[in-house]
Amino acid sequence: MAPTSPVTGWRKSSRSQGAENCVEVGSIHDGAAVRDTKNRSAGYFTATADQWQTFMNAIKGGKFSR
């Protein structure tokens, strides 16, 4: 999905605790953008609002727990 508006509000997880090997999430008109904090110039990928919500629900539901 190509963003139709600029990415705003880049933020790192509060769990990153200052680490540089994290991802950042930004807002776009209808979803989210994600980039690597170590290589911000490499760009980012985007997800629609529905895709992002599905991903967040999977995280909260423990689908990716070790």
C-alpha cells in the first residue's frame, strides 16, 4: 500500500527502553507505517488500518509469544 498522506508521529515502543534495534511506527491516513530505527533511510512499509488492527490483535492475543 502506498501512503496517500505523509507519515506523522513516528514513535518507538515503550518497551524498547532506549535500544537502537527497534522499529518505529508512524501514522498515515488509513493505517500505519513501520521502519527500522537502525536504518531509517531505507524507507518503511505500510499497512491499512484493518491489517494493522489484525496484527495488533495477534500480538495482544499472544500469537507471537515465545
